[in-house]
Amino acid sequence: MKFPGCIFLTLSIAASAWAESVDETLFLDPMAADVPHVLTAVRLRQPAAEVPASVTVLDADFIAATGATTITELMRFVPGMMVAPEIYDNNDSVQYHGGPAHFPKGMQILLDGHTIFGSALNSVNWYQLPVAVEQIQRIEVVRGPNAPTYGTNAYQAVINIITRHTADSQGGRIVAEGGNNRYRYGFAQAGWGYEGNYWAVSALHRATDNLEDLYSDVPPCNPCSDNRRANALSLRGDVELSHQTSLRTSLYVADARKQVPFYQQAVTENDITDRSVLAGLTLEHTATEHHQVRLTASYLHNERLNDTRIEGIGAGALDDDLRALFLINPEAAMLLAQGKLLAAYGALDLTDQQQTALAQALATRYADITDAMIPVSGDVRAYLTEDRVDVEIQDTWALSPDLTFVSGLGYRYEVADSEHFYGGRIDDHKFRAFAHVNWKPADAWVAHAGLMYEKEGQHEEALSFRSALNYLLTPLNSIRVVFNESARTPDFFEEHAYWTFQLKNIETEAELNGTTYFESYIGPGDLDQQRIRSYELGYYGRTQSGSFDTDLRAFREYQYDVIYRWPSTRSPVTYTDNEIWYTGIEGQASWYPRRGTQLRFNGAYTELTYELEEGLTEERIFALYAPVTTTTSWIQQWPGRIHTTATLILGYDYGSKDDNADPTDMKRLDLYVRRPFELSGLPGEGYVKAQRDFSSDPHLPGTLAYNSVLRWQAGFSLEF
């Protein structure tokens, strides 16, 4: 399909001639208005009752009340969001509705409008995120497909992390916290500025032994360590260039290290180092109260170094002839590697001279099967770099008091370089154009239409569309109906991976015919995009006093042509003919029965049905899925300036729908107690926290639970 993206910007400029008087607060900070507003759903500040999506807002006060120190823990307060430790990469896994636990895909993660997912593995290193919770003004989570607004990565949801204006970060602040499992957390920030020019610099450290896991069934490690630590530095600035023009800049540098539990007998060490740099700027020019132009640009650089020690692998597994056979006939190669010679010959295509020649050479070389079993030890050093440049211009016009038009153009260039994962260097260009119309034909009705056009490399054009209608019962209460049809283009790893393991520093008594492990993960190339069709009926309501608010959503989401491949060299098949249906209800509610008391609840019930390609198991594609999840919090201020938060987190039947599977439950109670104090006239706060598991189940089927059912932390903060 040919679609001239620039038409969006042209239409918005041509329409300016008949723009009328509009609300002058259209482009102001959403925190300044009495009526709740959100920004993320359509890139436009809107009253919450008029938004064409379900949006969860976690503001700074609520974030502080939870005591959470990571973004992933905060996601437990979002309906339908599932969180669990993921052992194969020692990362936190976050899924909306459910799906794979390892390298989950389908959510766009933004930091002040800049995308921060990793292109090379199309994943988010949650533990390495360089932003501290103390820097966050609010987090907006759009629950449901939002590709018409943010493109292919917003396939299922969007998480937008919005940091504080640096004018609100003046002076200094330090936070120190420690606990069991060798938990450590530290944050320091200093801010300065004058006359509209403000800056803030900060440092962040976090570390933990994580699950502190034991796994005695698989030697040689007991316990298998999964500790991790991360450090980050940031420099942010907000500059008022003129009365109409502002500039926000940011620079984040992060370094994270972790040990990945090794559950294969030959692996005795597995350490990963991740480093990243994110530089971004946002230039906003408000020409009139009708018209704003925003330019955003960012540069992201990621590095990953994975050092693995292999001991005792059989010499035959490194044979170049076995590897060549695996590339053309994986089944026969696997059988030969297992010593099943007769079965291997039965799997060969005897009309293929190359296959038969390779099999003959292997049979001759390892006529004595013990020669293939001579142990080999060595090191694997996997190095990966990725770079992304992203530039976008957005144009917002208030054409009349009842009609607003948002449009824009964007360009993204991505490159990944790794001999280990890609066999070299690959890159990609992506162009996008988007538009959204917000029209209020009558006081009680708001209509929306949004479109995103994307062209990526040699792929066909991707088109995502959303239409919605809100009926306002009152300015603070509305019913909405939303339809969305969106696309997700294949990522680098799904399409172009060439994942191999080459041993170095080899120690063996065998005569080797190669140094590269025979199994490889090879992307098929030229995959089609996968798509999602979503229907939503929702309700948003808030009392005039603000003592109660709620958001409810009933949904039916149909995903088709779903791409899945287990990220392992032992999985030679890419599955593309899969269909998934998510049907359910979810909601959130906050109630302030009296001053100093808040009760907050979120929950989701999700029914999963599917048709999977033969060979794909439910345990893999739905490893992180639960039909019922809830989080209930009681936030209370007591006499003596004591503040408490008690949170009950429940998740039932995590794992596959398969009747033969062994699903797990999550039952946890969190308690957070804090009290402000003064030290030599400086304001501060002391606190203690604890998390108690009431289920011995692991967080994901087939993995591990915390070694200790009770974790605790204590700390303080001080401002100066």
C-alpha cells in the first residue's frame, strides 16, 4: 500500500485558517488542572473521561506510598499486568494479559517519550533501567493496543515513565536502604538552577541476591547464584529558551551485572554485563494557544557481554561436519549427537549427497563412540552492541474548541553487531507517519480516530488504526467503545538471528574438528507481520469531590499470525501460524473514605483460548499467564505522623492451560511503615518494609521460589 505520510502534517497546517478560540490550558502540565488528565493515550492532554483507552496512572504520591524501588514492582498495581522473576536471563519479566516469560514482546516502554526497549533482543532489561522511582512524576500505562499512536512496539500496551521537572528537583536528596538477601539500594540527587533554567544530576545503585536459590538436582552448583546489581548516572535539564519555547535534555548512563543460574550440566559460570547510554532531547514550541510543535530526538547505545564457562562437553558436539549437517537437517544431527546412529540414518535424505557425505564422515571419525565423548572445556564470550537513532516531529492543532488534530512524522535507524548472535552486523530503517483526530460533536459525545503508517526496511507497509466513541454521563463519568486493528513487525532476533557458540581457551585431550557448538539458532528471514484486533467497552468514573474513582474495561483481543520461537539453540523451528484470543474484564478503583485513608484495588480476569502450530507447547508461549490477578492496598496515615501501606498481591493458576500442567499461585503480603523526622533542621524519613510469601510455589512453573519466604528492608531518606 502506498500512503504519503506527509499528508497528515499538510492537512493540519491547511486547517489552521479556521481555528477558533480554545482552552488556553491545552498544552500545560496535566498536574495543574483539577480535573484528572492523561497524556499518553493519543499524545494529547485530555480529561480522563474523554480518553479513548483504559489508562492507569501511578503518580508520585502513590509511588512513594508503595515503598517500591523498581518499575517492575510498580507494575503489580496495574490491572492485567503480570510480573515474575525470569531465571534464564535473571531479569524481571512483565507481560500484559500473558505470554512468553523469556524476552516478552508487545509493549512500548517510554522514558520521557523516548523508547528504551533493546532492538537486538527486542526486550527490556528492567533491572538496568537508569531511572529511580524518586525521579518519577507519574507513570501512565495504556492498557490495550496503542500502535496507532506509538507504532509497532505498542502492540499490546504502553508504559510511559514521566520524570519530574528539574525545577521540582532542586537542592539535594539521599536515600539509603538495605535488607536480607544482601539487598542494597542507594540514590543521591542534586539540583540547581535559576530563571527558567534548571538542572539535576543523580546517581543510583541497587543490588540483591534475588531468589537466593537452591537447585540441588542439577550439579555442579548448589546454590546456583543469581545475584545482580546495577548502577546509573543521570543528568537532566529543563531550559526555557523563550516564553513560547522550552527544551528538555537528558543523559542516562547505566551499568548492570548479573549471574544467570545455570541449569545445564556443562555450564559452570554464566555472567552478564550490560551497559547502556541514553541521550534525549525534547524541544517544544507553543506558537499560539491553538498550535504546538514538538521535536524529539534520542540516541540509545547498548552493550552486552556474556561470559560463560563450559566444562565437560563432548568433543563430537564441536565437530564442524555435525554443525554443517545440523544446518540442513537438524533432526538427523541431533540423533547423531545422541549416538542414535540407526535413527539418524533413517532421518537422512539419502538423495541429498551433502547429507550422506557429512554423515559418512562423522561415522568414520567417531567409529569409536568414546572419541566423541572426550570432555572439552573452554570459555564462550558473547558480545553484542546495538545503536538506535530516533527522530520525530509532532504537530498539534486545536482547530476549534471541539476539534483537535495531532499528526507527525518519525524516522528510526537501528543497528546490531554481534558475531555470536547475528554472525556480524545488521541494520534497519523505519519511517512512520501518524495522525489522530479528537472531535466533540456535542457536549456529551467525543469521537476519536487514529492512524499509524510504518515502512520498515524491505517489509511491507504496516497500518494500524483505532476508532473510539466516548459518551459523557457527566464531565467526570463516561462510557467508551473502542476498536483497534494493529500490527507488529518482526524484530531483529526473530528474523535475522544467527546464534552460535564458539569455545576459546580450550582444554581437552581430543583431536577436534572444530571449536563451534553444532546447534545454532537461525532466524528464517522475511517473516510476515503479526496482527491484533481488539474490541473494548469501558467505563471511567470519578466523584466530584475526588473521594472515589474507577476505570473498568471489558475486552476481546484476537492475535493472529503470531510469531514465536524459543530463544535457544535447541529450538530450530520458528512458529508463525498461531492464533490467540484474550477475553476478560479488568478494573481499578481508589477510595478515600476519610482524610489520611486510601483503599486501592485492581484486578483482572482473563480467559485464554488459542490455536497453536503443531509442535509449539502452551508451557512456552504462555509461561507467564494467570487467569486471575489482584492487588489490594490500604494506605493509612496515623497519629504521630506514621504512615503505613499494606498490600495483598494474589495471582492464581500461573502457567499453561494444559490440564496436565502444574499451575502455581502467588500469594504475598507487603507491609511498608514510614515516619518523617528532622535531623539538624533537615527533613528526612525513616522506614521499614517486609514482603511475606504465603505460597511456596515458584513464581513461574518449572522455575524457583524465593529461598526465604520473608524478606525485609530498612532505610532512610534525607533532603538538604
